[in-house]
Amino acid sequence: MSGPGREGKLPKARPSHLTLASSRPETPTPSMAEGEVPEMASYPDELERIQSQLFVVARDLSSLYMRERKQAQHLDQLVGELKTTYLRVVQTLAFVVEAKDEYTRYHLERCREYGTALAEIVDPALATPEVQYGFLLHDVGKIGVPESILSKPGPLNTEEMRLMRLHPLNGVHIVQQMNFLTDDAINVIRHHHERFDGEGYPDRLKGEAIPLVARVFSVVDAFDAMTTDRPYRKALTIPEALRRLQAGAATQFDPDVVGSFMELVERLPAQSTASPA
Ligand SMILES: [Fe+2]
């Protein structure tokens, strides 16, 4: 067994205190007696080597973690910027509608404010930024309605009413490419003129078949419309508008949602529900 190949694997300069080990096999063999302690002298070197490797691994993990954290922060920033862009797109589109109809000025912002506050009472899960996009865009379909109809200072004839009643479906058509809008937001646009008794439009849905978010919004929309000057009438007082909401509970509106709106009005400061000058 003492060929040149084997000799080549042996350490060339062993420390003198390890000379005894050089006469032993390099690795423990099954012939080692039970309880015999294996060669201890190589353990500190091995531990040191493992420790060095652990340091390297720890350092790599730390730098990996820092890099991931920076990327996550960058992604958070990008998502935040994207959400701001979405909101600006929605606001721009909504304000185009508002600009067409001077009587609806500030209507959108008030609807968003009241709608969000009412949603928080009725079902907090509905009070999301995405639903607010739906509140802002609820009448976006009016882009396709002639201004002569929007601003007509009297009752609409049958054909004018037919065109006006297309605006929920036109609105859904306009926003269908905006894939950041949620189902709730789309439901506000499509169903905000449904009535609780099934006599609304465009789908004549009845009762709880009307998405809750649309039942919430229709109360807010009607309240704001009643307390604002319109081409065909002056603004109602707030007590009169509230009386009409209660009179319409279970016919036009979800009675539970009207009840929640009464709670909300009691909580709001007086100037928040004041009619615009
Ligand atoms: Fe509408």
C-alpha cells in the first residue's frame, strides 16, 4: 500500500505533536474500538472552516435581504404612483362629465364623500378606494347624452328620457377597458338607477338583487341631487330631502340603507350637508 500515489495524499509537514496520528489510518475505520475517541486534533480546524462558511452565508443572506427590501420599497413606491395615476385618470374622466353639466358641479366630490361615509356604516368592506372610483364615475355615460337634454329646463319627452336612461350602460361600456376597476365600482355605474321595488333601470333589478354598493350609492346620489339646484327646480331644504328619502324607503330605496343614512346625517356637522349657494 505504500505506492507513490498514496504518499502524495499525505500532509507533507505535520506538526511534531501529531506524529502519532501519521501511523494511524486517515479516517476512522470499523476496527476502531468501542468508546475510542477519534482524532480530536482536526476538529478545531474543521469548526473554524464551518464557522467561516457560516459567516459567508450570513453575509450573503444579509446582503440578499437588503437588496430584496430595497426592491420591495421600490415596488411599493411604484404601486403608490400607479394608484395616484388611476385616481387622476378617473377624476379627469369624471370632471369631463361634470364640465358638461354645470348643475352637477361638486356633485361628484360630495357623492364620493357621503358615499364612502355611508358605506362605512352599512358595510365597511365596501368603503375602498376602488369603490370611490365607481362613485366618481357613476355618470360617466352622460358623455354620450346631448347637453340639450342634460340642461333642459323642463321635463324630458319620451325620446329624451330613453337617451338619458342609456347612461348607465354607456358608462359601463366606456370604463370596460379600465381593468383596475373592481366589480363593486362597475356595479355602481351600472345599477345606481335601479329601484328597490324593481321599477328602475337599466335591468329592473329588485330588492337585494340590486348590488348593495349600488343601493348605498343611490341614496347618496338622490340626496345630493335633491339638495342642489337643477335645471327644472330649485334645491330642496335638507329636512325636506330627508323626508322624501324616508318616504321612498322600500319603494325607491333600500329601507335599511335609508336608516343608516339618517344616522350619518345626525353625525355630520351642519355645514357638511349644507346646500351649495
Ligand atoms: Fe345617473
